[in-house]
Amino acid sequence: MNTTMTTTASPTSPLLFSSFKPCLSSLRSQSHRINIPMNSRLRVTKLRCSSSAVTNTNTNTNTTAEDIFGPKRELSGLHSIVDTMTPPVRLAASSLIVAAALAAGFGIGSRFGGSRNAAVGGAVVLGGAAAAAAYSVSSCAPEVAAVNLHNYVASSQDPLLLDKDYIMSIPSRYGVSKQHQAFISELSHLYLRFVTSVLPPANEDLNGTEVETIIKFKNSLGIDDPDAANTHIEIARRIFRQRLETGDREGDVEQRKAFQKIIYVSTLVFGEASAFLLPWKRVFKITDAQVEVAVRDNAQRLYAKRLKSLAEEMLKDHTRGLVEENISRALVFLKSRTRTGGTAEVVQELNKILAFNNHLISVKNNPDAGNFARGIGPVSLVGGEYDSDRKIDDLKLLYRAYVVDSLSSGRIEEDKMAALNQLKNIFGLGKREAEAIAIDVTSKVYRKLLAQAVSSGDLEAAESKAAFLQQLCDQLRFDPQKASEIHEEIYRQKLQQCLADGELSEEDVQSLLRSRVMLCVPQKIVEAAHADICGSLFEKVVRDAIASGVDGYDADVKASVRKAAHGLRLTREAAISIASKAVSAYLSQLIINLVRRIFINYIKQARAAGSRTESAKILKKMIAFNTLVVTELVADIKGEPSDTPTEEPKPVDEVEKQTEDDEEWESLQTLRKARPTKELEDKIGKPGQSEITVKDDLSERERADLYKTYLLYCITGEVTKIPFGAQITTKKDNTEYLYLNQLGGILGLSRKEIVEVHRSLAEQAFRQQAEVILADGQMTKARLEQLDEVQKQVGLPPEYAQKVRDSIVNSKMAAAIETAIGQGRLSVKQIRELKEASVNIETMVSESLRENLYKKSVDEIFSSGTGDFDEEEVYQKIPADLSINAEKAKGVVHELARSRLANSLVQAVALLRQRNSQGVVSALNDLLACDKAVSAEPLSWDMPDELADLYAIYVKKEAAPEKLSRLQHLLGISDSAAAALKEMGDREPSVGAEAEEFVF
């Protein structure tokens, strides 16, 4: 069939169906018809015919695979049972059911009938029923395979990326032939729905991607060409039937176009094979000429569509090229340092671009634009020389130059605004980028015009300063808010200039007032500027005066302070406020530094003390100093009464956090004692301050160690040594724990840090006693009760005590497990039992030991003499049990297999010479096991007779065909020689006198 596409315009094609005869009976009699229900058209998502092809324009991006192929089908009843059974299991179950039914029928017949004939009859009845049930189970397998095929395709993310091998493996999983009618019917059904979804509606033309899309799906689905061709014929038959059912002429024309499209697409999908795969003439009674007309018309429409698209792109490229030439010339003028009148030439080139763009827009908006060349429209630089990040700065420079020229007259006209908007679109500038450039240029022009108005006196002479400034903003189209910011900035600059000598004169005050009035600066902004600038200068003078000290604060310093307060025109209240803040900040910082130095001295003495008791006594002095001196001083600075200290209310989150910490106070005995109570507070007086701390002077660990030292002093009491090496321990009351709480405040420890110190100390005491109790790593009921008693004594929370117990037991168990692995007393099976008992092997056994155990297990498999090698067991289960990398484990297996291949053959020959037939079979089985792990090439041996003897012995001992076939390949024995050796089953193997060298 001639499918060549012509470029000439075709005359009006005759109706393709004009010569069709209504022979529906012949259509219905076709034996190869596909019985698939008619569904409405669907659309495909994410279909691409090639790496460079665009997505089908008819595609709906919201459509899923289920919309195309239908929803997933559910298996129920007998089908779900068949889905879970493999063919061997199904056959064995059927045989077992039939045998059981026969036996049951025979027994029932013997019991109730009392004769052999009755027993046989019962066996026949129940056996027949069981056989029928077994047949029903087997007959369901094709339907189950078809349902699984449908569900796989319907759940795919992209129908074009189906796994053909997986689809072809579905029938074999259920013991069904790939050519079974149910499976082929489902393949055809899926293919039909996909083709129907790809083809456009009858009133739309093809877009050129349908053929490659259908071919790709056909290949991924794995459907044969004859079955796919029958599907195309079925689609054409449906279109033909719809044409017969259409009563109006317009519908008849649409169906004719749809029929022509299926003929064209089908012809290209099957290529040269379409001549015998697509019997259009026999099925639809049409001529070869009509088929050629269908192919030609669709090809011409596609060709014309591609030509139009190409012409549109060429026109856009040409217009872009012309604009890029103007841009390049404008940039040359802009960047040339020796130019004269360069800005005018730049603007001239940009005006050419705008004029050209306006002309293109007018042509596009013309009522007869449909008769013009496609692609006429506004200019765009996308895809051209200036469509890059490196060129965008050049385009911004040109845009800035045009903005400057538009504002050169002191105002911007409406046509210039429209031109700037067009230029922004042509250059592809963002809205923010263009606005930033315009605001920057307009701000400079506004400042310039404002300076001219001030210098010429126009602004000062204006009756309304605000109206004058507003008019200035209007003619520049400038945001009044931006103008107010400029006014504030000008006023601040003016104020800083007047304060260059450190004071404001009468002339400066009048000048500032004049500027404020002309610029309409609000009083609030004026006050803020004076407070900021003048206040910072006065504060510096006051700080210098305070820093001069008692001796340095003389008459000159006093005069400078007064001069600054008067010269900066500050009110008395403002000057006193600034001065008081400076003095308060200075004195507060001075006191804080002094107190912190005293605290550090106490801490240094405590560290240098010779014993824990001495260190605690020094820390106790520091606590007393904080309570009696520092706390009173802080209260005086704040102006609070020393006898009634007030506490600020705590935020809600801090209250919630304190509530959570109270649980820790109740669980730990030492913390519970350190909690301040009303009775203890009344005994020792008010609590000490915690605002001045040494948190910034010491690290967290150092502060925690000091707190721990005093905590141990509270627990153990005061130890006094007496003669003859004896010592007396004096226990302390709970008052010491309240001092401990105050020490935590001085050290700047948070509640969480304090709780952690108490907890760690309790955990340390519990661990010491638990390690003695669990010395052998065995946990008994009596020991558990003993540990519970210890836990209550130290006050450690139960969850932390459990962690300590687990860590001790696990460490003991880990040592025992590693010893057992090292001595070879622990196998993979026992490891699995330990994991089932919730033992974490990964943390207890080092990775190297686990890898050695894996290597040993694989080596045992290769030397077992059975020839078995379970890939799932070796590559997945054992690595998972030992928590080692699967890929690394696979490499270890391959390395062992390659090394044992040579050893197994040498061992087999050695055992052959020793006439040890059973050993030969075991060695050859090991060889086959290694070959299963890593496929080997045929092995060579200097004495081929010995290889033949090995094969002969293996033939007598092993009857598995797959093993014999693989061993024949490895030993390099031909088929004829293998057959001869099988016939010579009684042949005694010859033994060589000398050992031969093994060569790969």
C-alpha cells in the first residue's frame, strides 16, 4: 500500500463511506471480533511519543490510569483463594481433595451400604464432586490472571512505562498459557481503551504524536501484532456502526473523518505488515483507493499543521532578531565612553523597537488577522540572545536610560508610561525590577526638582507647601509616601549638619524650622529625630563625665555637661531622663562586675581547698554573702523594701515547665529536700537574689561540678578527722539543702540542669550497687527485688533504673555472645532465636564478627555436599538477620564461590583417584552450588578422561536433570559423550597415576 504523503493540496475527497453497503450481518459474523463493551472516550495523562516530543494536546493532565482502563477489580470467593495458590500447590491440593473424597465416599458407602458395590458407588459420587470442585478451581486461574493484568495496568503511574516482562510472567504464575483466550481478551481490552483514549474526537485533527504513543504502549503491553490489529479493526467497526446509526449529514461527515483517522493511524502503527494485518477491503467493502485517500488526507493535514507551526516560529525568530539588532546598537551607544549625544541615540533605538512592536500589535488586532502569516504579535526576547541572566543587567541599563529620558523634562506623560510598560514586557523584566528602577530614577529627579524649588524660592513663596509638593509628585507620578521619606531624610541630614560643632545656634534653629515648614515634616518625626540624634550626643557627654570618676569630675566637666544640655536645646525633663538612664546603667554594670569578681574569688578558694568539706564551707560563705549583702544591694538599686521582696509573676509557660519539674522533685529524695518550704524559709530568712550570677564566667560543666560538690556535702555531712586515722561524720539537717538551692541560683543553673545533677548522682550510686548484684549478668526474681529496694533508697526514677539494669545485662550478654561467635558455638539459627527474643544483635556484636559469621555460614553451604543454594536465604534473610549490608554480603558470596570452584574440582579428582564415589558426588555438588552463586565458564583439565569419569559417577548417584545438564556444561562434555556415559552406567572409572594441574 502506498502511504507516501504529498505536499500538494488535495481536491475534495469523496465520501469514504459512499460505496459502503449496509451489510451488518457480515460484520457480525466475523469470528475474530473482540467483545469489549463500548465506553465513552477517555484521555491519557503524561503521554510522550519520544524524548523530544511534546505531550499530547488532547491529554487531560488530571486523568489517571484508572480513568483510562477502568477501576481495579476485586477478587472474591474462589478467585481470591486461587490467587494465593501457586500451580504446584493448587494441583497438590486438588489431588488431595479428590483422594480424600474417594476415601470418604468409600468409607461412607461401606458403613451404610454394607457391600463393596455401595462403597464403590459412594467413592464415585464424592470423588466426582471433588473432581468437579478441583476443575472449578483450575478453570478460575485464567480469570484471576486477567484480573491481575488489569489491576497492574490500571495502577501504573505512566501507561507508557509498563514492565513487559512482568506482564508476560503473570500467566505463568497461575499455570495459564499466554495464548489463553481470557488473557488475550484482557490484553486486547486494555489496548482498545488506550487507543480510544489517544485518538482525538471526530471533529478534531490528529496532532502527530498518536502513532508513536500507540506503538510505545503496544510494545510495553506485549500484545502481539495480530491481536492489536484485530483491536484496530474493532474500533473501526464501532465507528462504522455509529455512522449507520447517525441520521444527520453533519454527524455522518464527522464519523467519516474518524474512520479515516483510524485507518491512517493503524497503517502507520503496523507499517508494511498492515497490508495483511488490516483487511479493510474484506471487512468493510472499501477499495484500496479509498484507503489511500484516508492516508493522504490525514498526512496532508498533519503536514500543513507542521508547516504553519514552523512558519510561526521562523517569523517570531525573525522579529526577535530585528529587535536584538536594535538592542545591540543601543548598548554600544550606551557603553561607549567617547560618544557625543549617546543617550539620544540609545533612546532613538529603543523608540524604533517600540514603534516596531506597536506595528506588530496593530496587525495582530486587525479584523483580517486570520489571513496574515501566523506568529505576528508582540515581540518577545524569550529564547534569544538576551534571554539569560548575564544579559538581564544590560537590559536593565537600557530600561533605566529610557526612564531617565522620559523624566528629563521634569514630568512624565501618559504615552511615556505606556512605552515604559511595553519596554518592560519586551525585555521580560519583572514588576518589582521595573518598579525599583523607576523609583530610584524618580527619587533622584524629585530631589533635583525639590532643590531647584527651594533655591529659586518657589516652594517658600507657595501659598500651600503641601499642594506644591503634591503637584510635584503628580507630574512625576511619584508615590507621596516615598516623597515623605525623602523629606525626613533631608531634615535629618540638615540636623546633623547643624550639630557638627556640638550645639544648635539660633540660626540653626530657624533654618531647621524653615526646612520643616517647607517640607511639611510632622512634629512627631521632628521630635523622634531630635531625640535620636541630640540624645545620643548628650548621652555620650554624660557617660564621659561619669567615667571621669570622683577626682576627674571638676568644674570643666560640669560646664561641658551644662553646655551640652543647653546647646542641644534639650528640655529639662529630657536631659534628666537621659542622664539618669546613663548613670543607672553605669552604676548597675559597675556593681554587677564587682559582685561577680567576689563570687569568682570564693569559687577559686573552694577549688583550692584540700577536702570536700573545706570546699563546701567556702561555698557556704559565698551563699551567706549573697544573702546578706548582694540581695540587699540589688533591692536598694531597684528601690524595693529590703524586708518585703516582691516577685514578678511568672509566665504561663514557665509555670507549666515548673509543674513538670515538680515531678522530678518528688521522685528524687535529694531534690525533694532542696525544695524550699515555708518552715525552712522562716528559719533562715528570705531567699537570696539570683539576678547576678557567674553563668557567663564559668562553663556549664564547671558550675555543675561546684553544685555537685555541695550536694555531696549535704548527703555525707561534715567529716572530721581525729587521731589514729579515725574520722567522725556529722550529719546535717535539711537547711543545707536550702542553701544548695541558693547556690544553684548563684551559679546560674537552670531547673533542668539542677535536676540532671541530682539524677546523675543517684544513677551513679544505683549503678555501683547494681553492678555488684548483677556481676554474672543473670537476672533473677530475688535480684530484681533487691534492685528495686536499692532504687527506692537512692530515689532514682523507675525508668532510669530500668535503663541502668538493661545496660548492665546487655553488656554482660554482649560479651558472652561475642565469645560464643569467636569460638564457633553460635550459628545463624541461634542468632535468629535471639532476635525473636528482642535481643539487639547489631549493638551487641561488632560488625566484623557478624561478617565473619556470615562468611562461615556461606562456606558451610558451599561445603555441605548437597548442591543446594537458596539465593533468598543467602542474599536476603541471613544478611537481614545479621544486620549487614546486602550488597557487601553478595560480594563476599561471589568471592567465596570463585575460590571454591577450583578447590571443588581438585577435590573431586582427588577423591576419584581414591575411588571414593560418595565423596566425588559431594565435591561435585559443592561445585554446582558455587556455580549457582556465580555462573562459571566450562572448566578445563589436562586429562579429559577423568572429567568423563566424574560425570559418569555423578550420573549413577544423581538423577536431577538440571544438575546433570549444568555439570555437563562445567566439565565441557558434549551431548553425545554425555549420552554415551549415561548408557555406560557400570563403567569403572580409571585412576590416573599422577595428579594433574587444574587450569581455568
